[in-house]
Amino acid sequence: MDQLEIFSRLALSFGLGLMIGIERGWRTRTMEEGTRAFGARTFALIGLFGGLIGLTASLTHEAVIPVGIGVFVSLVAVVYFVSIQ
């Protein structure tokens, strides 16, 4: 896998996450400012993280996928618990 293919896959995952975030932001634009949970940046980063996990799994071993999902869920839980305090 050459560098151009790696970059294009990561750009695709980032772009798809960004498009989902923009659509969700557009749909929830009438809500109050502090009530929306995730926006375009968050979905773009989630998409990029998913792309990195997929890329790492394709270059190493498929066992990376559950580990990546576990790391993601742990980060979301930490952010949630910090935000409610």
C-alpha cells in the first residue's frame, strides 16, 4: 500500500465523518446552543479515528479493530464522566 492510497483512505474517512457531522448539525440547528452533543468536528475526528483503526488493521492484524473500539468507548466514557461533574 503506497502513501497516496493511505492518504486517500484517511481523507475519505475524514470527509465522510465531516459530511455526517454537517448534516447532523444542519438538522439540529434549531436546538439551543448548549444542548447539541456532537458536531461536524467531532464526527470528522471519529471518522478519522475509524479510518486509522481500519488502516492499522489492514497493515497488521484484525485484532486491532476490537482494541480500537475499546479505546474509543473508553475515551467517550471518560469525557462523559468528566462533563457531568
